[in-house]
Amino acid sequence: MEIHAYEKFWLAAALLLIVGLIATVSYGAVGAGIEMIGDEGGTVDPEALDDHPKFGDPGVYESGEDEYDVYVVAEQFAFRPGTSDPIEVPANSTVTFHVTSADVIHGFEVVGTNANTMAIPGQVATFTVEVDGPRDYGILCNEYCGSAHHAMEGTMEVVPEDEYDGPEGGD
């Protein structure tokens, strides 16, 4: 049986596209430094966040040398902290975010980084980013959460180490 030259060409092109698709998906899954948010953050009672030791006073807490924990509560239509008061962390530090929602599902994305998660009532999403030099980052909600979703935004300020005043929250 003989295969026509055009059939060979289209067969090779189809195989090349399949291999390319598999390579692209494989790179996106393991090679780009993207990882899924796990469930190690635990759970909280969204009705009683004010009674929680950290989410009751959300903010920046120092957890070690050049290491900070940031507790963020997303609620319609603001981030606490982030919207009214920016999240302020020093440059050249490691920042671990603990994000939850008080009411509905929200998104939490630090624009310009790979920090991006869903804020789900009762669930705590925990992820770590490293910040370099001074810079301002936007924070936005990327999950539709209601009529003022488009206005739900905030700021994270990375300030020079010598200008950092210390954590906003307790500790």
C-alpha cells in the first residue's frame, strides 16, 4: 500500500502538533514554576473571623529574619489589609500570604507576580512569594464577587529595608 505525499505531509503535521501540545502542557505543568495551592492552610469559621487570633487583626506579622506572614481577609468589596491600608513589606524578604474570605468567593492576585489564588469562605489559602527591590504591586480580585467586583482592588508596597517601620499587625 502506498501513501500519497500529501497524506504523509498531513500525517507528519498532525503528529508534530500533538507532540507540540503535549510538550506545551508538560512545560506549563512542571517547568514554569507554577504550583497549586494546597489545603495546608486549614479552615476557619467565616462567621467568626473577628475572634481569630490573626484574621481578627489582619496584617503583616514578622515570623523570622526577613520572613513575614500576611493575613488577608477578602470581603465585598475590599481586601483587609490592602484596599484602605496598603500591605507594606520590606524589600528582599520572603512573604507568606494567608488569605480567606468573609462572605463569598473572591480572587486574590498580586499583579506582576505569580501570587494568585481563590479566597473561599472557611478555607485558608497559604502561599509564599519572595520580594526583591522596592516596588508597588496592585492587588485585584479576579473572581466575580458581586456588583462592585470591578472596584475591588488594593496595593502591596515593597519598601526599602531601612524605611520599613515594622509589622502592621500584632507580634
